[in-house]
Amino acid sequence: MLKLDFSYDRKIDALNWVNTAKDTDPDFGFSYENSVAPIPDDLRRKIIKLQIDEAVGEVVNYLDSNKRQILKEHFINLQISSLTTLWQAKGSELISGIENIFGRFDDNDELVAYLTTLYICDYDFSQKYFYLSLYHSLPKNFTIIAHELSHFLFYRDYQKYCLDQGLNEKQFQDLKESTTVLLNEKEFANILLIEDQGYGPHQVLRNFIINSWQKNLSLKVVVDEAIEFITKNQVKD
């Protein structure tokens, strides 16, 4: 069974700040202004100018000296405790539902969910971790866990395939994000309190995917049909 740990690390939190600040034109309809709202303007401007490692150091220094950081980490510890308890109770059921749609995790797969003090929750497929926001509710974070776990499987099994079939990286990302609509299927009715909403630009593709799934019950068929749909209806970059 997949091993998922919950943790907090100021340096990894800082990396999320840096990546968010540097992504001045975010995908999927995100508002840059809202994404960086917790970051002081002078720090944000400094982050943009610095290399990533230097910028992470600047943010760590800021977090170390912020008078509210200890309070934030107290709440983070409470969130980690709650997430751990919920995962112990419902994690295996959630994994089973995800694997029924997206494929099986390897027996030795290990991922880490890091709490972050931003609202934006990034992920790193190669390093096998993703973020959960301190400011999200427990039910919302549990849905985000399902969302991110589906991404890891989809990346593993379909990134190369989709690119080989002619999608560009942006189109693959759109498809990857849209497939999380399948987390709203009946397998998750007694696991997730909050449905996966997706992003505004993907709603047409999400509707296409859910219709394809309900007809075929095969992710491979869904992917093939979605590739054809994307190719016919979207202009490549």
C-alpha cells in the first residue's frame, strides 16, 4: 500500500513561496495577485530577482523572524495530527477508489504531503511530494490529497504516451488536471465530503471526460478519446 506521510519543513514551505512568486503568469485561470497575497511586496520583488536557492534562503530568513510563525506551526501540527488520523481511517479506502480508476501504486511508493503557509499547493512529481495548505479545511485538504494522488499515477502512466500521441506539454497538463473530475464518481461518495471542482478553463474537457468514462469505464479509452477531442478543438502552442 502507498505510504503517505504528513510533515512541515520551513525550507520546503519557502520553496513553495518562491515558485509561486516567480510564476507571474499562472496556468488554469489562477490569479497571481491572490496567489502571492500572503507574501510581502518587498520580499516578493526580491524573490523574483534572485536565483531559486538564494530566494529560498531569503524566505526561510523571513519565516524564522516572523513573529507569527510559531503560532502558524502550532496550527500546522494540529492539522498534521488531524490529517494523520483521517488518513489512518480512510486512506486505504481512498487509495482503492483511486486505483480502480487511475491504476495501481507500486508497493514501495512513498509520498510526502507538506503543509504550506500559502493558499497555493504545488507538487513535485520527481521528488514525490505535494503541498496542502494550512488555511484549507480538513475535508478540502482530503480532497486535495485525492487530487494529487491521481496526478502522480497519471504522470507515471500517461505523460510519455500523451506526448508521443502529439499533445504538447500544455495540452497534457490540461488533460491531467481535467481527469480529476473522475474523483466525483460514485467510488468516492463515502470518502470525500467535497467534490473536486477543477479549474474554469477545463470545464468543457472535464464534461467530455466524465461522459467518456461513464460509457467506457476505461481510463485508456478516456485518454485516447480526450486526445482526439483536444487535437480537434484546441490550437497547439
